[in-house]
Amino acid sequence: MKIVVLDGFALNPGDLSWERLIDLGDCHIFDRTKPEEMFERISDSEVIITNKVVIDKELISRLPKLKYIGVTATGYNVVDVKVASQRFIVVTNIPAYSTDSVAQLVFSHILNVANRVELHANSVKAGDWTINPDFAYWKTPQIELAGKTLGIVGFGRIGRRVAEIAIAFGMKVIFQNRSLKVDTPEGIVQKNMEEVFAESDFVSLNCPLTQENSAFVNMELLQTMKATAILINTGRGGLINEADLAKALNSGLIAGACLDVLSTEPPSKDNPLISAKNCFITPHIAWATFEARQRLMNITVENLKYYLSGNPKNVVKE
């Protein structure tokens, strides 16, 4: 059985081991795969492992031996799942491996906006405190989270974990979800999208990207937010109309945005959010803790082993 890993570097830049996957077959691991290299590498493969390399309808139609596509991520929009299903190709993903890490980065961004610790630490290092006439100073407003409202879009595993952390900080939590949630913790209230955006001091996007919600965060929705509100996105960049968000930030319509994902990654130099006011962007690192990547590696191997045993697990369908 030929197994091809198309873009393994992000998962394993050298601090993990591919040994357990290699034990399962004739395994070929590539750090990255360019479009022009794709077909030659996988033309006779039975198993493809991908993270961000797109496996579309046209490519699937040219792969008669393909039986299994393993996506090393929770989101699986890089694969044409409908076509794969029609061809009886099993597609699996990795749910829940990074829940704690993503929730942690949501609050890393929130706390950065609230206290700007690095900015102040660098100011002290530059000598600003030693010449200050007072015992304390601050270069940005200091924000207390207790009593503030956090709105969460998408109340799955990550959304729930974000809510738990928010409650520990003394925040109020409201959320929007495409289906009704009846088992929410006490004090956490489900509302519609417009209410979440209008009432929240912080809005965290923790939902998957679908055809229905692509670029749903647009100027119309941004205009409902408080002028002091902060938008946080650790979901998918395609959830946001980036031109509209840049305009909202530059005009002061909202106070800031904290983004770990963009619509195109790596972004182009002319992406308007890179130079937008009060826009804090991290390079898609929410999933990248060692612990989360180790779980990702383990589940990737287990998914393939379950498939080979005839009992596939974590199968996704259109």
C-alpha cells in the first residue's frame, strides 16, 4: 500500500516521529507539494495524507487507485468530499485534537488587547520607566475582563472551552450556533447572530467555514458592533470579508481585531488587514503547540489503522 504525505512539515518540522505511519505501508513523506508536483507523487497512491493541499474533483477523477484521504486537520474543506464519497473513497479528519490550544490562543489575543504586556515590557526595557516621574504608567488603556461580555459564534468543543475560560475570568457569555443547544452551562445564553455582535465586547469566531457562512462577517454585521468591541477569529479566514473588516478598523467603527487565520495563507502583501489599524495577526499558530501536534499525529495514524481494519473512524461526509 502506497501512502503519500503531501505537506507534512507544518505538522512535523522535526520534533515528532513519522515512525508509526511508516510502519503501515510504503510511505513517502514530503514537507511540501507544489501543484505541478502533485499528480506525479500520488498517481498510484492508495492513501493520501493532506493538511492544506487541495484534493479536488479533477484530481480525484485521475486517481483510480485512491481509496483513502486523511486530512490532518479538523476542517476538511480542502477535499471535495462529495466526489470522494461517490467514488467510495473514505475521507477522515481529526476532531478535537487542538481544543485547549485554540481556546488558549483566543485568550492570548484577548489578554494582549486588554493589557498589552509585551508593549509595556519593551517600554521598560527601553528605559521609559527609569525616567518616569510617577511610580506607574501605561501606554494603552488597561481593560478588566470581569463583567465584559464575550460572544461566541459556534458552540462546539472549542466554543465551549472558550466559554469556560471566560466564566473563570468573570465574563458574561452569549453565543450563536446554527442549531439549538439545550445543554448549555448555567448563565450562558444562546442568541441570534445580530444580538451576539451587537451586545458583545469581544466576539470570538469558533465555527467551521461552510458555503453558507463564507464572508458572513461583512460591513453590515460589523456596523452592529460596539465601537469598543474586538473581533477574534481562530476559525477560518474565509469567515470574514477582509476588505470590510479593514475599512471598519481604519475608520474606528470597531476597536480592534485579533486574527490567527486569513482567507489566503500565506497572505499576499496587499492583504488590507496586514496594515489595518489595531489589527493583531498571528500566523495560524492556534493548533501548533507540541501537545496538540502530537495528538494530531497519533490520531492521523489511528484513523488509518481503523480504516485498514475495516472499521473507519472520524469519517466525514458531504
